[in-house]
Amino acid sequence: MTFLRTWLALMLGLLLAGCSGNIPMLGGSGGSKEIPLVQMDETLAQSFPVVRKTPFGTVTILRANVQPNEGEKRALVYVPFHLVSFEIPEGINGLAKFTADLRYDPASHRLYFSNLTPTGLSFGNNPLAEYVSAKAIQGIPKLIAGILATTPLYQMDSTFSAKKVREISAGKNTLQVTFD
């Protein structure tokens, strides 16, 4: 009888140990999820375009795209926009580039950008670029970063449970997100 109890206890222990692999975040125990960039872009597309009137002109944020940034610990985000101002009444297209971390909101089960850092602002070879004001050049990245920080990037399943994002790692067409 002792042998049978020992054997049952051993089998139960092995069964439970085998099931404790990478279960997606039950109880906030940590884990990771690989998220395709195309899914993030599809979620972001639902929130754009966004139009904001500012002291330096009207900015239309056309979309936001998460770009491959293989091997990096931050996401790379490209944001095309259109600026109409007193100096450029016909408007000019531009591109803002950012690197970003991610944050997880446990209440809504959504991922958002955080710590957005501007890495570039360009207007292509457009000759009107010389008429873009210094206030616009300084203000556009701040405006876009503020909007991106409040725009849902990805919706996790409602049964998903985590407290925060520990780290991200960019792959060729995915972000590997590790949670606590």
C-alpha cells in the first residue's frame, strides 16, 4: 500500500510539473507572448487618422506603423502626418520616427506605447520644408508621442493576467513581449 501511495504521489507530481510550462500569465506568474507586427498595425489603424489643431498649424496623423527592429529591446514606430499652417496653406507631408517601450494595462488587457523617444522628423525633399516653423519641428514629435501613448496597440485576451511588461525583444516581423 505504501508503494502505491508513493507511486501515485510521484505520478501526480510529474503530471503537475509537466503542466506548469509557459501558461499565459495566470495569476501574474510571468510569461511571454510573440505578437506579429501586422496585428499591432491593424489595431492601430482603427484609431487613425487623428486631426489636432495646434498653435503651429493643423496636424493630421495619418497612421502609425510598428517597424521591424530585429535584435533591439525597443519598438520602432513610423508615423506619417500632414501639416497645414499659415506658412504652408497647401500643407506638407512628413514622417516622424520613434523608439518606444510598451506598457500593459491590466484593467483593459491592452498594450500601449510608453517612453516614446523621437529619433527623426523629416519632410522628404519637399522645397516647402524650409517654411516649417521651429515651433512645429519641436511640437510635432511631442504631439504625436502624446497621442500614441494613449492609443491601444494590442488587445490581449480577457483571461490574460499580468501586472506589467518586463521587456520586449524585436524580431523580424514580431515583438516578443515578456510580462511579470
